[in-house]
Amino acid sequence: MYSIIPEDAPNILRTIGPNFENNVIIPIFRSAIADVTSRFYAKDMHSGERSTIEKDIKKQMMTNLEGRGITIEAVLMKSIQLPASLATAIEAKLAAEQEAQRMEFVLQSEKLEADRKKIDAIGVRDAQKIITEGLNPMILQFKSIEAFKELSKSNNAKVIITDGKLPMLINDEVK
């Protein structure tokens, strides 16, 4: 995208002629493209570097057109035609990079899940340790007495076998 500085229009028509676009702008554009794109990889034209390439081309064109009455407003790279094999190779590489990033995300997620499970297991272990430390023969005997009391309140028939320490309930219902 370019514009002509109005005061310089007569001079452009006199020195270059009405075909100034084909005689000056397009050759300078092609030259700038060749110079700038040679500093980048082909894949950069299909990535975030594209805007940098456009800015560099614009800058070089403005330098080359300085004093000629033509202002470059913007350089837009719309459809870049690469050889089919190169385009396929670039697409394959970009796809592989995205797959690698996806796999890294999956790996990170799995590590976080493993850490979560480890923390959960430590919590269960610590809870069991606290319960185990709190259990002693006196508490077990007290709980046994409480269980006998609850059983005795029931109207259901039951058989309780005990060694005097812990009850064992035999239920005649088969499930």
C-alpha cells in the first residue's frame, strides 16, 4: 500500500511517467522482498515473524523511495506461494512442534496428578498412623462394650461369640 505525495505528483509523472508503479514501486518491492526474506527462514513467513518481515520490507522500501514523492503506508503479505514440497515440510514441522508442546502439557499434567496422588497417600498414611497410635487395648475394650450395648438394644435375634475381648456377630441372613 502506497500513496503519492500530492506536491510531488507532477514531478513523478514528468520523470518516471504514468507507469511509475511498474517502473519503480514493483521493482523496489521485489528487491526489498528478496533482501529481507533472505534473512529469515521460510517457516517464518507462516508464523509470528510474518509481521516483522512486513515491517522490514516497508522500512527498506521507504529507504529506497526516499525523496521520490512516494510514501509506503504498509506492506501486506497475503498469499505466499512456496513450492509444494517446502510448504508440506514446513507444515509437518509446525505440526510436530505443536505435538511436542501438547505432549509436554500432558507430561506436566501427569506429573501434577502423580504429586496429587502422593500427597493424598501421605494424608491417608498419616491419618491411619494417628488412629493406630490412638488405639490401645483399653479403647478397644470400651468400643467392644459399646457394641455389645447397641446389640442388646436390638429386638432381632442374634448370636454373639466372644472371647471376652472383641465381639463377633453371626448373622443368620444370607446375602
